[in-house]
Amino acid sequence: MSAQATRSARSVRLTRRIEAFKSSARLFASNRMGVAGLAILTVFVILALFADVLAPESRLSVTHAPGAPLEPPSAQFWLGTDELGRSVLDLVIQGSQISLLVGFLATAISILIGALVGITAGYFGGWTDVILMRLTDWFLVVPFLPLAIVLAALLGRGLFVIAFVIGIVTWPGTARVVRAQVLTLKERPYVERARALGASDRQIIGRHILPNVFPLIFANTILVVAVAILTEATLSFLGLGDPFSVSWGSILESAFAEGAISLGAWWYLVPPGLCIVLVVLGFTMCGYAFDEILDPRLRER
Amino acid sequence: MNEANGTLLEIENLRVLYEVRGVRAPAVDGVDLTLRAGDALGLAGESGCGKSTLALACLGLLPRNATVEGSIRFLDTEVVGAKPGRLRALRWAGISMVFQGAMNAFNPVRRVGDQVVEAILLHEGVSRSEARSRMQELFEHVGIAPRRAADYPHEFSGGMRQRVMIAMALACDPPLVIADEPTTALDVMIQAQILNLLAQLREERNLALLVITHDLSVLAQVTDRVAVMYAGRIVEEGSATELLTTPRHPYTKSLVSAFPVVGDPASRGIPAGLPGDPPDPAARPPGCAFHPRCPAAFEPCDTIDPVLERHGSRLAACHLVAEEEEA
């Protein structure tokens, strides 16, 4: 009887979960902005995943470049060539890989620090809260770009360093939002009940606080990815990126250094710039759509 | 030593002071209580008289601005000043609690069954599947289909949630359950069901109950003994039937008369109220704390603080009762 009850409970649970997912998916599908954002992102993620097939690295060789320097778009080079004769299309495709990778990595670091600091400060309160929040304030008021530039210059130039630097400068926003939510959550009766149950702080945070702040963290993640990608482009454009890999920012940097603007080589400048704008737009649109799904009050009636 | 004579919980001269803006106000002000295995004691009184504070003190759950003096002994553990690890072990396995407003005592994003399983896993070294099957037994025991364990709290009605809350309180088979306003916000039918369930479980498991409420009809149904609290102290204590039918302390009298009596149409029209509010714990009136509101206050009441004395089968702290006894 008991085993049977378990099985039916499990199947009920599974069908419910599928139903819940379906209804969320339906809501998302009915949100035009979200669908458009998701479509843009899907295209770029596919580009990044198949970058080595679509634009093999051999074609990016500096010494055996396939074309002449700064050729305008043609049938062979859809987006023209750079100053070394490499296809700009190939560069942009390869660049998508690094831009997205750094963006996701930086976001993971940022969210991890932000959530950890926010939950610790909000849950424990007192001096822990005061110290952690002053630290957060410090990171909030220190001008973001100069700090990133100084850190990147100090720590050297590499893919992980850049991701780390971006993570370090973007976490305070998340920490603030999460802390505010935790402050209200820890006063809920079920937290008191958990304490009466004999649960330790770690168990209360893991089982009761974290599941409740998760939607907030998730919504924040999407917005942080957009910021992270933008920051990566900025740092690379300023020459602080990883010199051995191509990213959209570093393409812009070389275009700028080669004087693509004065030479009228728009095909060199526009594609990476447009890619950055599109990806950031895609994430922002998805972010708003998720916001609406997670917060029913924002839904149009 | 305590186990030998069946004493479960022994509270001695308990004082709980809350510090609010530099002022230390006693919420519980010298309470003695003894509870033996299988006892059912009711704690009654208005809001703010210290009932819930007393309950939270038993579990060591008071907020940081509270200081506790005196002694609370549960079996052979001293709760006051116990180390956090010792307290955590005591909570739920020794004393569990049915919270007031079960609506909010569940985490809305977790399945109710998992929340009961959590209680079992925290205290007993059993496997998850074993804990699950125990949870299902408990659900059945309190009259809820075990397959509902996969539901979320919002899918339950108030009465069902309170049943699950009771199932949760029984999860680790504790000798004492504290029920803080177990039936508030439930309609009368459900209230009766929940009270019957508590009484039935008490009998089956030889459970000791400490029921905290301002609703005297609840106490009449599930407890044998009742203690009435006013301004942080016990003012009258005795058997439930005796206290509720022939109250002696003027405060108990006004509590009892505030309830309509079945079959007495007069009492239904205008239940007798008690004007005024309980005193601010930081500014306790001199003498008997109840004298400013007492309809029967006389000469010694505003100067001499009455002590809780035995009068026949009951305890009362009142000059009037003492005088009546002497006469």
C-alpha cells in the first residue's frame, strides 16, 4: 500500500512538474519580446558552438591570410577582410565564442559572490551585515570601469582573469537585492518553525532561504550576463583582453587601431559592434520576459 | 531523577525580560509550572500576557533581545543557558510545537511531505526512504491521504495544513508537544476536528500537551489542568473543569464570562467584556497588577502584591480569594 502510494505520489509529482513547465513555456511563448530575445540568443549560441566548423582557426592565420588587406564585402568574403586579409565574418564567428564564454563565466562568478554575500549579510545580520554591506557599498561607489581596468592591468591578461575582474565589479547589485529579500524571508514563520525543528543555520539557509531567493537570483543572472558581455567588449577594446584570442571587443580594438573609420572600412567595425548590441538586447529582452513570468503583477491583462 | 516520578518539564521562577530601547521589560515574571508525562496543561490569558514567550523559552527560541532567568528543566536537561548544539538536539525530538497560523509555518516553495521528512531526518539517523514511509504513516494517522504529500502548502486548506502541522509535530515522537493557538483562524467545525485529533493522539501516545490559547472553550476540550496568566504571572491554576465552571480570581471570572453560555440566551446577546488593556510590562502597577481593571479591588490590592497560594485544590494569587478562604 505504502509502496503504491509512493509510486503514485511520484507520478503525480512528475506530471505536475511537466504541467508547470508547460504553462511557464506557454507564458514565455506568448511573450513576443521574450521569443525574439530567445531567437537572437539561440542564433548566437549556435554560432559559438559551431565556431570551429563555420570558421576554422586555420583561416584566421596571420601569415597565411586568405584575402588581401581590407577588402570590401564580396562573394568570397561576405563581410570583407581585416588589415591582414582575414575574413571579418570568420573573426566575428570566432569572437562570439570568447565573448559568450567570458560573459557566462563572469556572470557565474558575479552571481556566486553576490548571492553568498547577500545571503550571509541578510541572514546573520548584526556586525556581519554591517561589514559586508559596507564592502558592497565600496564596490558600488568605486567607479566600475577604472576599477576593472586597474584590476585587469594588475592581474595580467587572460580569459579567466577577465572573467574574474568582471565578476568582482558586478556582484554588489546582486548582493543588495538578495540581502533585501533574505531580510524578509528570515522573519517568516516557517523559518522559525525550522529553527524549532532543531535545524542549524546551514540547513535553514539551504532548505528554506535559498529556494525562496532562487527566482530572484535567476532573473538577476540574465541581466548580469548582458552587463558582463558589454564589459568584456569594453575591456578588450581598451586592449586589456586576452591577446591570444579573438573576441568582439578585440576586433573593434584592431579596427580602431588600423584606422578603419578614416579608411571607410565600415565592414570591419559594424559587424562586431552589431553583434554586441544584438546579444545584449537578446539577454535584456529575455530578462524582462522572465521577470514577467516570475512576477505575475507585471503581466498584461 | 526526574524521570522516576514522571516529571517531564519543570519551570522554576522563570523570568523573561525583553530589552526594548534600553528598557528591560519582563514579559514573563516569575512563573512556576510542572508538567508530568501524559499531562495536558492549558495556558490561558489575553494577548501580551506572556503565554507565547513562555512557550518559546521552553525551546530556547527567544529573540536575541531577551534575557532568561530562572530554570526550565526538561527531563534532565537545563534549557536556560544550554549550548546551541544541545538545544538543537532537544528541539522537536524532546519538545515539538504546533505553531499558530499553520498557513505560514510551511515554506511555500517546498512540498509539504518533504518538510515533514526534513524534521525526521534532522533528528534520526534513518534513510530518506524510511523517513518518507514514516511521513506517509503520519499523514494517514492525522487523516490526510499520503499521496497529498507531493502537494505544495497552498494546495491545502487551513484545517488540512493544521493536520500536517500536527503530523510534523509528532514526527520524532516527542514526549511533549506545545500547541500555540492551534485552532486560531479555523472555523468551528474544523476546530473541533483538530481538537479531537489532539486529544486522541494524546491518549494513544501518552503525549504531554501544553496548549496555549485565549479561547477557553479549546482548553475545556483537551486539557485537564489550566493556568491563567496575567501580566507575565500565573494568577490562577487548577483543574480545567473546576476553573472554567467556578472561577475564583476576578480575572479568570471575567475571561469565563466573556464567553456565551450554551442555553443562556442572555449571555449570547452581550458577552460581558473586560474594559481596559493589560499593563505595559515596563510599567507594572504597584500591588496586584490586575487591580486597575479589577471590578472587586479593595484596600490592600493597590499596595500589596498577592502571592500564588494554594486554596483547596487550586492555586490563586488574589487578596479577595484569600479573604474569602479565611472567612
